Amino acid sequence: MTDTTLEDVERNLDRATDLEEEEALSVLRTTRQDLADLDTAADVDEERRRELEDRLDQRIRQVEERDAYDSGLGASMNPDEDEAP
């Protein structure tokens, strides 16, 4: 049984926003496991847990997309962006 709460999951989701890709993905994967462990807890609000699970999946996609954009894909898609005044 985990000592993680839905509030802990929510904090980790917010914290991952400011981390570099690898660290963010590591935090999010750990959070995914914590959330899965809460699936069987009787005292957990199942609707809120599912909402956090959806947010978690979305956050993982955002981090992966952010890294793809930052690594040059975005620059090649917007070549004039660096020349903006």
C-alpha cells in the first residue's frame, strides 16, 4: 500500500511542468505508478483519480511535445521566429 495521496499526485503533476524532459518524465512515470496503486484504495475518490490520470497522460504528451519543439523541430517549422524584432 502506498502513502501517496491524490494531493501528492497533483503536486507532482504541477512540479513536472518546470523540469527538464528526462526528469519530468521520470517524475510523471513514478506518479503514474502511484496513481495506479491508488486504484485499489477504498478511500480514494475514483472520479478525481480518473481526472488526475487524464491530466497525467496529457502532461506526459506535453513534455514530450515541448522537448520535440525545443530541440529544433519548432525552429525549423518557424524559421523567421529568431529574426523577430
